[in-house]
Amino acid sequence: MTLSVTRARPQKAAATSSLQTPKQNQILAALPAEEYARLLPNLELIQLPLGWVLYEPGVQMDYVYFPITGIISLLYVMQNGASAEIALTGNEGLVGTSLFMGGESTTSRAVVQNAGASYRLKADILRREFALGGPLQYLALRYTQALMAQMTQTAACNRHHTLDQQLCRWLLLSLDCLPGDELTMTQQLIANMLGVNLEGVTEALDKLEAEGMIRYKHGLITVLNRPLLEDCVCECYAVVKNELNRLLPYKLAA
């Protein structure tokens, strides 16, 4: 499956308001006052439209992103254009780990899965802060560990579990990144994320809707019965969630 993406640059957001602040991102919120104050003048608030590509494979990365709303997916893209999601990030983390793990680029594509807002920081500033070996380094590495666990579990899930189970996992992980119980997502985009055919996604969504777990209409998925959805999901959701819970909320070493 190929993913429709947006090449246009994101719009700069209006001046920061009480509804949109860097501390809506859990990494930035966990920084001590001194480090936070040092970063604040360099944090730029932008709007992320659905489908906008933050990074392409092999292309130099100029920013690290700290989402505050919405969801960003990391996709592996094959030579023929087919893609599959390997991880997703919301306000619990950051996008751009390659910048402090020794690389200037990444092998994956980062694309906005659910429109929202994010703060971004220039790559050179991120590297400078990371090199100090202080709180930002600690928090960034902590999140990277959780991200690696999610990637590992996604690979296992895609190999060993049914499409119904994969869809439940994907829905729950996506909802964990958002404040409500609704996702704006077409069936084709879901198929692209999971790397499966559209017919399979349509059948799986119809099954979940028939069993009263969700309602799907005009690209809007509303979860009606989350406990039932959690009963039907495979073990992979709990593994990823437990690892996030172990590492979040972030606690700085004494």
C-alpha cells in the first residue's frame, strides 16, 4: 500500500496561548526550570496538517519535533512505494531520535497521522543540549528505549497476530496519544499504516462495529467500548503500554 502524503511545509502557529504550551509535551514538561527556560526561546510552535511529511528516508533532518496534540507515524517505505507503520508518537515523546543517536538522517518516513500541533527545535540546538549530558539527554534516551520496544513489538505483532488484533492494537495506541475517544482516519490510511489491503481493513472495522466496540462514519472512528476493545487486543498492546508506563512519567535521576 502507498500512503498519500503532503509535501507542503507546515504553517507556523499563532503565538503560544494557555491552550498550547511546550509543557503539553511530556519530555519538555519534565525538564527542570533552568533547562526549560534555556530551550524555551528556541521552541517554535507549528501546526501539523494531516499527511504532512516531517522526514523522508536518507534526507538530512533539520529539526526535532515535540508533539503536543495529534499523532506522528514512523513508516518504513519499500522501493515500490509500499509502506508500513513501525511506531507512532504523541505528546509522550519526540520525533527525530537519529539526531542524537549518531545520524543526520533516518531510514524511515515520519508523517502526520492525526493532525495537531507540535513544537520543534533546530537540530544544532538539540545536539548542543544533548552533548551537555544533562536532563534532556536523559529524557531523550529514556523515550528512545520505549520507542525501540514499540518497534520490536510491532514487528512481532505484524508477523504473528491477526488483522483484527493488529487493528485493536493500533486503535488503542493511537487513542493513548489523544485526549478523547475519536480518531480522524480513513480506511485507506489505516491500510497504509498496517501494510495490508483495504478490503481486509474494511472487514475488520465492520466486525468491530458490529460487536459494539467502535462506530465508523465518514472517516471518523469513535471508540464506544474501550474495555471490550482491550479484551480483544493481542498481548502486544500490553507489552508496549507497560514499557511506556515503566518509563513514564519521566523521573530525573537524583
